[in-house]
Amino acid sequence: MEDNIGSDEGSTKEQDRLLPIANVGRIMKQVLPPNAKISKQTKETMQECVSEFIGFVTSEASEKCRKERRKTVNGDDICCAMETMGFDDYAGLLRRYLHIYRGLEGEKANQVKAMNNTQQ
């Protein structure tokens, strides 16, 4: 992996690759006691780790899509990638969340359709 820190172009690429540190800190605070403090170095380390993890999972999912001659990675591909990488427990939870999310999205689409039909 090429380290581009120091050049203007590299800094932008590095920033684009990482999750926003404020989001990482917010997620970390959710599981800590209310009075806990998190150092900047700890947030930056976690930011690197979660960004790498997301990259690995996405790469695995993308490879699956490439083999199946598809161009779009979907939630099922991410779940499958996590299982392939040995994160079966997390993949199961993610599949349940995805099922619920899709159900809610379907309900929302039906509500919009119903509203449009009543306005005509």
C-alpha cells in the first residue's frame, strides 16, 4: 500500500478513505460509560481500523459481484462477504437488519403510492 501522506493529492485520498473521525468517536462513546474520555490517538487508531475493515469486506463483496458479472454490490453481497471472512455472527445480525430495513422501505413506498393515488 502506498503511503501518500505529505502530498496534497495524497492527503485528499487518505481523507476520502477514512470514515469521519467525529462519527467514529460518537460510535465509541455509545458503548462507554458517560464520563469516559477517548484520546485523539485512540479515535484515529479506531478510524484506521474500521476503515480498513470496511475496505476488506467491500473488496470481498466486489470480487463476488465480479465473478457473477454484476456491477452493483448490494447488502446481500456484504453479508456473504462477512460470512466468507468468518464473521458469521455479524453477518446473521446484518441479514436480520437488512430484512427489517427492506420491509420498512417497502412499506414507505406503498404509503407514497397510496398517497399519490388518493391525490389523483
